[in-house]
Amino acid sequence: MATIFTVNYSGGYGDLYEFKAEATESNVNNSNNTSKVTVTIYVRRTNSSSNGAYNNDGTDWSITIDGTKTSGNSSWDTRNTTAWQRLGSASKTVTHNSNGSKTVTISATHEGNSASGASKMGNASGSGTFKLTNIPRYASISSFTVSNISGNNGLTRLKFTFKANATIDYVYYSTNNGSSWKGYNIADGTSGNFEVSGLAPGTSYKCKLRVRRKDSQLTTDSSTVTKSTYDIARFTSYSNFNLGDNFTVKYSNPARCNYSSWNI
């Protein structure tokens, strides 16, 4: 619980009366990025006296939480006590910012002039802010693709391409379905791509991506994408020949690599 403000009333004897608002946060919902804010307001006389103000029929009050106003009417009695008298409360479910943070503006009023001895007590109003729990947020991976790369030495490389809904400052990748991870540093942004090398030719890999959201430092894993590297170039057939004879060679080159010589 946090005290948002404590103020005096406005009448000639207003400095003998205090008005305060207290706030609490509950029902923090990580999935919905929301929490519930409850504000309670009180009145009291600062010294005990039989002349304390009161109103058995009730006086008007209002509480505004993050722009939403709630009004009420409550009876109260400060005679012969300095205890806080509860006037009323209001609640609102508040949506946090996209990064999980939220500071709520709270204000409240009380019409003490409707009480016995109205001209001496006066009215009261106050405002302040209430910082809520920072709800951890995760980035969502909107797309993740893996492609094999052709060209010289292309047979051992895969290209990872991704997009996210928030700024990413680091990514990790796995080629064995998440059993182990390697880090890859990228410039801050919401999308990127990089190449993974040192892979075996003609081999199927179960690829996953893990992105780290910059503001919360929380990570999100992608689903698995299965992709095979290009195979090496191979002779598929050739004819028997004697030295000096013409001969025919057939080969496959799935990675479309460039070779200046062949070993036969």
C-alpha cells in the first residue's frame, strides 16, 4: 500500500483536518499486461475534540484513476477521535505500456463543506502518481525461415532470417532442435539475418531461433524449422576409356559450386 497524498482542507479550521488517498496494486496479469489499482480515501481530525466535524447524511467524494472517475457519498464523524475515517474506494484494471511499465495518475476530492461546521472545515482535493509493477514482456517472433546457400562453399551454410514485434539485441540459434545454443550478436532491431557455417553437406538440420528482447532481456524461442544443406558435387556416371580417347562424364552439383579441376 502506498500513500498517494495527504492534504489539509480549505476552510478556516482546515488545518485541523486531513484528507488522504492510499493505493494498492493486485491481480497482476502477465499475459494480458494488466493489473488492478484500488484507491481508498480517508478523512480525520488531527486533534481529538467534541467539536469535530461530522455528517450523518453523507458528503460527496470522487476518485479518478488513470482518467476514470468514480463518485460516491459517505457519512463520517471525527468527533472525539483522531482515527482515519474511511470515505470510499474505487478500482480500475489498468493496461501497462508495451514494455510492461506503468505509472498511474490518481486524484481525489471531498466536499467537507457539507458537514456540520461547514464554513470552518472546507473542502479538500489532492493528486499524485503511483508506479506499478513492471510486468516482464516477451518478444513475439512473427516469422522465421531457414534457407540453404548456393555458390562456392555454399553446401555447408544455412541462412537464418527472422522478424519480431519488438526490438531485439541478441539472438541465439540451434541446429539440433534446441539441445544446444550458440549466440549471434546483431544490431538492435526488429529483424535480421545471419549465416551458419561449418555444417555437414547433404544433411538435415532441425533449426530453432531464440531472440532476446532489449528492454526486458527476456527470451523467446521459435518453432522448429527443418532444412537440409546442399550436398557435395558428385560424379553420377562416366565411361571407360583408354588414354588419348574421348570420354563422357556426368555429375550432379546441387550447390552450384564452381570447380576449376576434378579428381577422377
